[in-house]
Amino acid sequence: MNLRDEIAVANQRLWEEEVKKGCGYTIPWLDLDVDLLRRYADGELGSLPEPMDCLSPPSVFAGVEGKDVLCLAAGGGQQSAVFGLLGARVTVVDLAEGQLRGDRRAAAHYGYEVRALQADMRDLSAIDAASFDLVYQAPSLAYIPHLREVYAEVSRVLRMGGFYRAQYHQPVTHFVAWDGEGYRIAEPYVARVMHRDDGGIEFRHYMDDIFGGLVDVGFALRQVLDKGRYRQPDRDAPPGSWEHQDSYVGGGFVIVAVKG
């Protein structure tokens, strides 16, 4: 794979290191309860236990049996395992080969097939147009500078009437930092780029880019879900950790859009 730019180089390196360290987002889910997943998809359950509580909304998991699903920038053998067990034909695209190994491991463990492609989410040229009924994106859009590049690629690979589920950081609180006593707004709102201490590069995306960009490429909004309002604080989460920050700062939100 030819890495597109220094952003891809930095963030690929970041996530290969996260795999080596055993970050929670890189560990395949190998003990899933299929009946529980089906009840959630059918709307019988309002939520799932950790770590599956990141799966939302339940409507995007309903009726996926026999459908073509792309897990975009969502490697690690987690979301792909859920869709595979629910009977979908699953493709995973991720920048990190270590993440894709998790998807192959989960598929071998449960006995379904998966197509795992190492690629930048901004370039899905290895995938034919109109290939998918659903694109499910993990909270990975923070690692690219321009949302419309991804939106255009997602629109191309989706079939008419197909759904795109994406997760976002709240732009106001994206660059907050723990200072030892509380969360501090570390950068002015106009600041778009954060070079992290671990080498990763993140970007703040604004509301007009998030929503306007979807509309500009032909998507219609179906649902917006503010995830933070439902997350109870984890008293055992260390201050400054992702779990603690999500509980106190508000986390992110999910958009479900349809290609019209």
C-alpha cells in the first residue's frame, strides 16, 4: 500500500503501535453472544454491555443478514465480528495491518468470511462502485483533514438507498486536555490540527463540514444520536483516560444518513 501523505504515515504508525500495546480498540471480540446481538438489533434491548456499548444505534444492525457491509477505518475484529455473526457479508478497510489481523482472527474464530483491505479511508479505489448496502464507520474521521474526501468515497461505494453510519467528536470539546485537576480547553476553536504526543495527527471538524458535507454529496439525514448524554461516569476510569474524558466532556455523536 502506498501511503498517501505524512498524515497517513503518522496515523498508520500510531495504530500499529496501539495494536502492539493491546489498546482496547485493537482486541478482537471473541466471546460474543449472538442471541444478545440479535435482540439488540431487533430493538428488544436499549443498550449493550461494555465494551459493546459503542455499537449504536441498534437500527443499523437490523436486517443485515445477506447484506453487504463495509466497516470503514474500523479494524480490530470488533464491529466486523458483530456484522459477520448477524449474517452480513463483511469487508473491512483499515490503515493498519495489525488491526486487520484482528478481523481475520475473529472471522476464523466464528467461522464466517471477511474481506480485509489495507487502505486509506480517503481512497477506496480498490472497491467497485455501488458495492455496499451499509457503511459503518468507527470514530476514525478525526484522523483525516477533510471530511468531504471520505464522504465522496462512501457515496460512490454505497448503493442507492444505502446507509452510512459515522461517529464524530464534538468540535467544541475535541481538543480538551486533562491538566491534573480538570479538563482544560487547550486550543482556540479555530485550531484544526493537533499533533499528539504519541505521534498521531488529529483534526477538528466543524458542524458545517460535518452536516453540510453529507448533504453536498447527496446524503439525507436519518438520525442523530448524542452518545454522551447516556454514558454514566466510570468511577474506576483514571482521569485523562478516554473512558473518563467521554463521561465528563460529552464524548461524541453519531449520524445515520441515507444515499438518496
